[in-house]
Amino acid sequence: MIAQGARSLGIDVYVFAVRGLGSDKLGPLAKGFHELKLTDLSRLVGLARENGVHDLILAGRVPHQLLLKQISFDRRVLGLLRNLADKKANSLLETVIIELEKEGFRVLDSTMFLRQCMPHEGVLTRGVPPKEEVLRDIDFALPLAREIAGLDIGQTIAVKNQIVVAVEALEGTDNLILRAGELAGEGIVVCKVSRPTQDMRYDVPVAGIRTIEHLVQVKAAALCLEARRCLLFDREESIRLAERHGISLVAR
């Protein structure tokens, strides 16, 4: 979607894909397509310069576990890792962006071509408005989710009857939902938020049809997203699927 948005404005697109994660759909949209290891920072800089690239956008989901598997012996990366106080997603990505900016690149807001995917406040599933007990769970969960996001632990929390059931960490949202369903049974409420100081250049929270499919699988009651600060892909399809299974979608 980002590539299509850029192309529609006459902007040339070059793709530097993390090995094993780059979609085949990007090839026809790109003037150049290169696969790199996650930590091939020096190669990324070199290829970008060779192709006359000045602006970069970080897009797509990279499983955090990949960092443990795709470490290369790029001296620049090893130096950056040594100097980090921790290896939280926020710390890693902030450090990479600073390094890219030192090299003269601009790292742009990752949502600049995706604003239509950021829901405004309100009930998205008009056919399935949230019940009173769901609203109470959302009121309970949102401040907790923001605290957890502020600590850069995760961006998602699952609750039921004002009890915290599960907190997202390395496993990601989909696995969090499955774990919460296993622990608490049907009726969980899932809340996804951005960090209090969210940098919109990276790691903006995302939900989509796969998220809804997992909510359906565990017979969840609702999903609440932070309005104007989370991306909801496949919006119409997601709303239809949620309504079909009695799941409320809310933006707060």
C-alpha cells in the first residue's frame, strides 16, 4: 500500500526487503528490489546511495525473534549493538534511524501513505455495539496498555471482567490472543495502543483481518484500538467478519 501510494504520486520506489519477508507483490511496483539480512546496515546504505535514494520508510512487520537469527558481522551493526543499553524494539529502531540520518537519509513517517487506515474515535462495528461489561473492560485495560507500551514491553493487553489475562511481549499480538483465549475462555477484550511517545516513523501498531480471525477463533468479545494512532488494514473486510461473529471493534 505504501509502494502503491508513492507510485500514484510519481515517486520511484526501491525495496530493501528483509530476507524471507519481502512480498512478491512489491517487485512489479519497484524500480529495484534487493534482499538483505536484517542487520545488513552497511549494505543498505551502499545500495540506497547507488540507486540515488534519499528518503526511506520503514514498513511491515519484522518478528523480534528474527534479530536473534539474522545477526551478520556488519561492523557498524555490532558497534551499535554494543553501545545499546538494552535491545527493546524502540531502542534498536531509534538507533538505526539515527545512524541512517547521519548518512544523510531522511526517514519518513511510516503512515504518510496510510492515513485512511487509521480509524477515528467511535464504534466501527455498528451492527455489534459493545456491551456495558465490554466498555468496563476497555476502560480498565486502556491505561494499563499505555503503561506497558510506555515501558516498551508490548502494545497489546487482553482482559476479562477487569482482570489482566495476558500481556504482549516477544510473541506478538496473534499469539497473545490465542494465549489469552486458552487462559480465560471466550469473552476476552483485547486493547492495542501506541507508545505514549510513539515515533510514527516506526513500529506503529497494526491490526487487520488476521487479527480478527484470531479473535474469532477464541470467541473474543471485542478489540479496542487507539484512535488515529493505530493502523487497521482490510478495514471493511475486518468489520464484516467481526460483526458476523458478534465481536465489537472500537477506536478510543
